[in-house]
Amino acid sequence: MQWETVIGLEIHAQLATKSKIFSASSTEFGAEPNTQANAVDLGMPGVLPVLNREVVTMAIKFALATNAEIGRRSVFARKNYFYPDLPKGYQISQMALPIVGRGNVEVTLDDGVVKTVGLTRAHLEEDAGKSVHDAYQGMTGVDLNRAGTPLLEIVSEPDMRSAKEAVAYARKIHSLVRYIDICDGNMQEGSFRCDANVSVRPVGEEKLGTRAEIKNVNSFRFLERAINFEVERQIDLLESGGEVVQETRLYDSDNDETRSMRSKEEANDYRYFPDPDLLPVEVDDELIEQLRQTLPELPEARCARFVSDYELSDYDASVLTADKATADYFETVLVDSGASAKLASTWITGELFSRLNKDGLELTDSPVQTDRFSGLLSRIHDNTISGKIAKNILDQMWSSDDTADVIVEREGLQQISDSSEIEKMIDDVIAASPDQLAQYRSGKEKLLSYFVGQVMKVSRGKANPGQLNELLREKLKP
């Protein structure tokens, strides 16, 4: 039997506020356990929640960026369940009337196909605390620093049909929330987490299969692996005569498998009801228009501009604009260096990215920021140095505070562009290579690379490559 995979994602984006959604406690990451939880976060008797206005404006900005419906009247509800890291015994969330309604997101897949993924809703809620199982022998600790941290839960329609589509969609949402500056997207710190609802059904079947929810996946790589494992698990189960049960599962990255965590609750299990301590949120046209004016240039528009204004390929433009920090870095370097857009794009996505990946760094943490990188590209652009020498200089800049100009001057790395000097080196190499010269002139033109390499060796990589190739071809003629 042929099977079709059906995937919907629930993404929890931590909103980038300085304080929590219903209290003045700090949201800063990395504090000592239980030092950023006040009486409201701890659910002490007699305290009342006060809504943080910023979380509302951030949710509206997300709605505007995804062409989604904006709930002119949204209501907070109590989602009741008992867990050690939920001191009130309920979580304040939104159910029947969320702040963001239906919308859509266009996702470009690896093969260039543009897929539209529907948004069901996006609602505001508070995060729970964190149970710590490995800090004490035989005991579990509870850290309530995260309790009350503001989240926007972004729920998709079950429109995705493969793990790769799900990852592409998750990356798009990740890019979008960072572009509009409502979430830092730091997956290692838990600021951006995915739950994947996965089911399978026979090809051609309209009815959805029974789904399993994979909770709290915190990397795109793990998301893809978790979904792929779960799909295979469900297909194997069904083809052996078993049944898929609705449940919540966890992904074990060490063993590359999902494991059952608990049976999946339905909405009525949580006994939702409107929170009596919080008034409904009313949103008017004036606030929406004010926020619309604050939206930055979004990824699609910026990508199109990079193609039209800078004459970059669709692929190069999409890579540069997938992340706002990268697009900003590129445009700053382009202006400051005077280099061509193609040169800047090639060096950022090639040499710079490879070093960042090797060291496990984000662009914002790069040892070489825009001022020094611009200086390096300027020297390539004006032919002071060759590309090969520039790579060596970038390595030195990576481990020091030196600029490209300082390194070039100190080590005498200026590119040789004097034709007479290059000609002399070519003459010496040809004189020392009579056999290769004879073979080249007899038709073995691939030997040109041999002569180029020999001259570059003599010049210590400083001969201007363009001039060298032109002069060498002329000299090698019979």
C-alpha cells in the first residue's frame, strides 16, 4: 500500500519582551534557578495577573506579516492541568477567541516549488516552568524562571506532506519572527520550539489518520529526523496489522527515535474557561495601522529587491535574505567596501559562512564584523590582493583584531600587477619547462593550469590572476 504523510506544526515562539506576560519578572536567559519568579509567577494567593501590552503588539505584527486575521476581541482562558512546574494548576492561554486567526505562509522548497501552508491560528500564552531531572540524585528539581514567559503559539494547518516540507515551513516562520523582531529564534535556549503532529493515510484517502504529537523539538535537523522516524514507525505498525494511538511522544536524538510520553489529551480534558482575572483584549484600527507602519521589509520583498537592484541570482538572493542579520550584513558590506554585489555575496555565503559553520557561530557572533570584512573586500575589489591571498588574510583576521590593510602591509602581500614583472616570471617558468611547453603546443591545452600554478608558486600567490592568464596564453603560442 502507498502511504501519504500528513504533518501540522505547532511552533512556540518566545516573544522578545524584557518582562513576562503577566508580571514584571525578567525574561533574561541563564539566571540562577528560581531567581526570576515573583509572587504572580509562583501562583501565590491573592495576586492578580496584569497583561504586558508588548505581547499584544508583537502578536499583531505577526498577523500583519502573514496576512492573517486579527482578533479584534481576544479572550484569555485557563487551561487546567496538574504538573510540578505549573504552580497555579492551570496555564493562562487562549482558546475560543485567539489574537491571530487564519492566515497563510508561502514556502519555497528545495526544488523551487512554492507551497502555501495555511495558518489555523496564533495565540498568546504563558510558558510553564522547567522540571530538572539530572541535578539531584533520585529527585527532580523545579525551576520556575520560565514560568510566565510570553509565548506565541503558531498553529499550522495539516498541509505538509514530508519532513522536508515541515522543516522548510519551520525555517520560514523562524526567519519571519526574527525579521519582525518579535523573537530571537534561539533554539538552544528554547526561544523557538516545535511540536509536530504526524499521521499517515493511504494515498487517495481524504480522512486524516490518527496522529501522534512529537513535543519540543529544538533543532531543524532533529525535527526532520523525528518526523521521518515517526512516519516509518506508523507505517510499520499499520502494515503489521496494528493501530496508531493518539499520544504525545518525545524525540530521543541519541537513539534517533521517538518514545511514548503520555496519551494525547483533548481540549475538553483541559476544562478551558475564560480567566476571570483578565479582561478581553480589544484591538482597534488605529493600533493596527500604527503597527503596520513599523513592519520592516519582509523576506520576499527584500529577496526581490536584491535580484532587481543588485542583479543577484534568485538562489543567492534567497540565501542572503533568509535571515535578517545576513541581509543587513550584506548590504552594509556592499556599501562600505565598494565591491560588486556578486563579490560580496560569494565571500559572505562562501568563505564567511564556512568559517562560522566550522566554529559553530552565528553571524552576530562572528569574529570579523562588517567594518573589517568590508576592508578585506575593498582590497580584493581594487586588485591589491588576489582571492587566494584574501583567504589567508581572512584566516588571520579570524584570530586577531588586525585589519586586512595591516596584514597586507606587514607581510607584503600586495598583488603583483606590473605586466613586465609577471612576464619575467612567465619567461623563467617556460624556460624551465621545455617538455610541458612542447606538449602544450602539440595540443594538450590542459597544461595551461600547470604553467599558471608554477608562476603562482614563483610569485608566492601574488601575481594578478587575470593578467597572468592573458599574458601566459600569449607567451605559450607557437
